[in-house]
Amino acid sequence: MLGEFEYLILAATVRLGDDAYGAAIVLEIERATARKCSIGGLYTTLDRLESKGMIKTWMGNPTAERGGRSKRMVRVLAKGMEAAKDFYDAVLKVSRGTSWQGASTGLRK
Amino acid sequence: MSHFWTYIRDALCKALSAAEREAVMGDFAELGLTDRRAATSLLELVLRRQLRAWKEWQPWFTTLAIILPVCPLLAMLCTQLSMSVWPSVVSWVHHEPSYDTGLSPSAFWGAICLRASALATWSWTSGFALGALSRRTPWVSGVLFFGSYVVLANMGQPFSVRLCWLTGVVWLPVSINLLCVLLPAYCGIRRRSRMPDLKFLRVLGLALWTTAMSALALWSRAWDQAAMENWVRGGSALTLMQLTRHPALWNAGTTELLITAALAAPIFYVLASDALGVRR
């Protein structure tokens, strides 16, 4: 079973498609969760996902906005897709019949 | 303060591979992170990597099989070497006459050079083996190696020497420690970290060289005993030529053989891991 952060990385990577690399994934996760995402945490998790055979990473082309430095590109493999789908299904199943709207409203009051 | 964080960031960056360093620095540039945030992020990455690396057996093997046995032995032999050289140097500097050891000056300095070369060889090969076998923790294992060595070498010094850190008395042992152990060990680790692949023949050559130096060190250690026996009989100082013909020259004790074997062992671990195809 994936961890929450692992799922976020897989989802952000799939969403970004061919433009998935370190900084872009960080921005995507920060935008979606409104929380800070560190490069250190991201790269460690990428290592772990790669060692599990869920993603593939390789060095991409350098760009001017990065000071002419290369990117570590990321692609989700079939095993990663399957694990992410299982995680998503589990979240959906466990959330069925649950509404967070009231709880959120209650908290504000 | 900004320079401080830049320095920390750059220093931490060196713990990453060249390709990854480029990717990470590029990400920092693109995200517009301050040096401080980049440094803390890098610290997190490096620490997490190290913790993960220590879950494997290789770093523990290098700690138990190289650092623990080799550091005390190197510290002991280096202290012995300093203690052999020190009286001769003091005598020569202050009083001019040579310090009588029962060996001719050429034999005495020959023995010193052989022991110093053997120490440098063992240190270099230990550093090299540390870099080769610790897999992803060469610099942390290196810090453990140097830390243990410095503590043990300092403990091995006579108390009077430890008290005189600011006087010249200390500089000879410190220089010998630095030149014969610390610098070669550092060069060994650095050399391995810059080699993309190990060649079996190269490691075999290193193992043969280490064996030869160990044998020469063992041989020269017997010279003191030979000189003592000769002195008891009232003979004159032994020359190198006489020492080569001395009958008890290769009769090394079991302890000396074990010490030499333990010091020469690290390069054979590398050789064995290469021959057996153990993944590094």
C-alpha cells in the first residue's frame, strides 16, 4: 500500500505527463495541498518509488530558467499506476457515505 | 550569514552524485529558494539517504571489519613509529651525536622508511576498501574512521605529550600521523570515490603490493630484536647487509603475524567481493 506522499507524487507525475520533473512536481503538490513540499522529501520518495519499480527517472535536457542545468524527469510505470489506483480505490471505499462538509463547518463555528 | 548558508548548501551538494547535484540545484533555481531553505532541504535529503543506506549490511560490515580492527592497530603502530623516530631526532637536533639503537644509521632509517611506507599502504588500502565496500556511506564511514583513529592515536601518546599540544614535542607525532595514516586514508577514500568501476587486475595488483609491504614491515620489525641480541653479545651496530643475512629474521611471532594480516585484510575484502561478484 502506498503512503499519502507517495500517492501525491504519482498523481502529480501522471497529471504533468511529459513535463514531470522535480521542481514541477513540487509546485503541483504545493498547489494541490497548499502545504510546503521539500525537494529533500521529494527526491527520497522518488528513490523509494524507483526502487519499488513504480516509476522511472532519467536526466532530461537543461533549460535557461534553471541556469542551464538538467532536470530529473519522472514517468510512472504500470506497477505505479496499479498501486496508485489501489490507493485511490481504497480512499473512495473508506470515504463512501462520509461527508466532511459538516465537520468543516462545525470546526469553523 | 547568507554566505554561511551558501557554503553549507554547496558543501551538502557534494554528497550527491554529479547528475543529481545538477538536477537538485536546477530545481532550487527554478523554485527560487533562498540559500537557507535550499541548505535545509539538502540536509534533509542527505540525512534521509544516509539513514536509508545504513539499513543495508555494507556500511556495518566496513565498520566491524575495517574501522574497528584497523584503527587501533594503525594508531598503535604509528605511535611506536613516532617513539622510534623521536629520540633520534631530538638527539640529532640538540646534541648532534646519533642515537644508538644497535642498528647502523642506514639500517635504522631503512627500518623507519619501511614501517612508514607500510603504514601509508595499509592506511591507503583501508581508505580505498572503506570507499569500495561501504557503498553509499563512504564519507560517513570515513568520518567514523578518522574520528576513531584520532581518538585512539591521542590515547596512545604518553600523557606528557598530550599535555604539550602547543609545543614542538607534539608536532613530530602529529606530522607522522598525518603523513603516514590520515592523508593516505583520505586519498584512498577519495580515489575510490572517483573511480567509476573497479578493475579486478588493479585490485589484485593493490593486494600484491600490500602483501609485499606487509612482509617488508614484518621483516623490519625483527631488526630491533636482532639489534638487541647483537648488543647483548657486545657486537657493533648492524648494517642492512648484515640484517639481510640474520638467521632469526623471519621468525615473526603469532601476534605480529595477526596484526599484519588484520592490517592487510581490507584490500583482500575488496578483492573477494569483486571475485565473488558481491553487489557494491
